[in-house]
Amino acid sequence: MNKKETAEIKKNFSDKSGFFIMERILTAFVDAEKNLRYHNINSCLTMPVAEHDVYDETLKKVLNTNVGKSFVEYEFPNEAYEEGKPQNILYSLLKSELKDEMVCEDFLNHIANNITYEGPFAVITAYCCYTIRKKDKNDEFAEGEDEIYRYLLTAICPVNTSSDGFVFDSFNNEITKKLNTELIISKSPSDGFLYPVFSNRSTDINHVMYYTKSANKPNISIVEDVLGCTFVMSAENEKASFQNILKSVVGDDLDYMLIKTVNEKLQEVVEENKDDTDKTVIDNSRLKTILSDIGVPEERVQMVEPVYEKVCGTAPLTAANLIETRTVLTSPGITVNIKPSAADKVRTSVVDGRRCLLIDIDDPTIEINGLPVTLN
């Protein structure tokens, strides 16, 4: 499921869309000991507007268009469709349209029994239908060719007591300290998932999309234990893996200019493929080409394949996750942040036998701690 497909579902996740309807909502509360304390099924058709709006706001956040980073597609292994396995549980829930109490309870218990989660949490699952308008070869809507995409959208939301502090007691006319013990369900999900996926403008029951609020710290237990899929690296881990590969391959030849040039090459790759619906990736073949193009010795380039396989196996890396939006130079007691537009103004050199960082300054007036200083 690519960014364009995700955007289509998100855009139409609204009562204002004439092609979408959210029929039912399953809600549940799981305490800190992972006990399913409460669950309920509500019809969205008779729900008060204010309540419906809160569900809309919460669930829509799961449909994150940052595909490959915060919203990642996973394929179910073959055995996942066996009875009692994750894909089978999700498919049964989908077919029930959230009407079967026992199927809903099995789904919720599966989450409670397999998730690793700090503190209590709420589960909100919606059963939705989206009418996919099909076009003919003349790019006009074809009569009778519409398809219904039926899907489940689940948000997992942390539950916390509000922070204690001072409040004004109007009855006693005084400021006093009060502890609020009410359990507040956050409207910002920490995690979530969409099943089945919307692929090539059609339904794909063999894949699921996992959402995480923190792309650098996804909840692996949801991917592996709740959804039964094999976890892939987070954006942070992809970048760390790429840096390890670069260090191992280039070795002592790794310097400021090479790092800067590799980053520019990655940006070029992403820009050249910006109109592609699928995410742009870097594998060992593409990395070899990049390093060869920027002049890395051939014997070093030939090291890419074995080093890459050792670090990443056969999994490609998401190109956008590898790009640095700024250059940070650090040395004991010194940190220099450089924007991409100023990267060419910085160079390293040896002056009077000392290794130096040189910064070209076109304007002799600079600021130090916010105060203007003129360099003579």
C-alpha cells in the first residue's frame, strides 16, 4: 500500500465523502495487568455526532501517509491463516462486520494476551466500507464496475490519569492542589493497524498496515505477536545500518566530503523517483553504483555486497530514511550544525600541522550568542 493509496483512503475517511461509511465501532479497555475489563459494540449510524467526531479524529491518525516510516506494510506468513492465528482472527472479525460478540471478544483477548504495553490502554476498532469507483479506458466512471473495499481500522490508545496540579475551588474561593484519578483515553493512538490493505485500488487480505506514532520506537510485539508478521527495521535502525555499512566499506577514506556527497546522491535518487507510487529503496546494487560514481576505489566498492548481506541480509533500505536533513559535526566540546544549503562552505584541512575545520564566511559580520561580531 503506497502513499497515493493511503491518501485516497484517508481523504475519504469522512461522512462528507459520498463513497464512505463507518458502520460499527468496537471499543475496549485493557488494564495494566493485561486484563480485558470492558468491551462494547456501537452502531455509528445512531451515535451522537460529538462522539462520532472523536472516533473519526482518533482513527484517522492511524491512516498516516508517511508510508514506510510511520505506516508500514507487512505480509502475513502462510501459517497465519490457520485457525486461531492472527490473519484468521482478523479475517473472521472482518467477515463478522463487528456483529458477532464472540468473534469480537476473541480478537480483543488476542491483543491483550500478546501485546507488550506500558500501562492500561484502549482498543478502538471500526468496520468501514469504501466504494471504489472504477474507470474505463476513456478515463470515465464505468457503470456497474464499482467495488466495495471493506476494512477494519484499529487504534490502540494509551490511558492515563491527568497530571495533578493546582485548581481554583470556586466553592471555597481558594487555590488548592487536586489529584485527578479519572482514566483519560488519549485521542492520539500510540499504535494501530489497517486490515486488509488497499492495494492497486482493490482488497488484499494477505497484507496488513501497521501504524506507530513513534517511527523510531515501534512496538515490535504488535507486529510480531499480535499481527504475526516478521518485523522490519525502523527508520532509525535503517539509518544506523546504512552508516555501519558505509563505515565498514569505506574505512579510513571516510571524510566530510564523501559523507556529504553520498547524502546528496541519496537525495538525487529520491528526487528522480518522487513520482513513483512505490517507495524508493537502496539495495546493495544501487549502493555500489552510488559509491562507484563518487570515486570510491573499486576494491572498496566490491566489499559492499558481503558487508550489506551481513548487516541487512537481502532486505532493501528505504532511501528517504537514510537522508540527513542537516550535517552535524561533533568533537569534544564542539558541535557544529550545518544546513544543506551551507554544506559547501565547510571543509577540513591541515593548517600548520594541525587538523582544522574551515568555514567560509561571505559576510564578515556574524552573530555569537545573538550578538553581532565583525571578523577582521
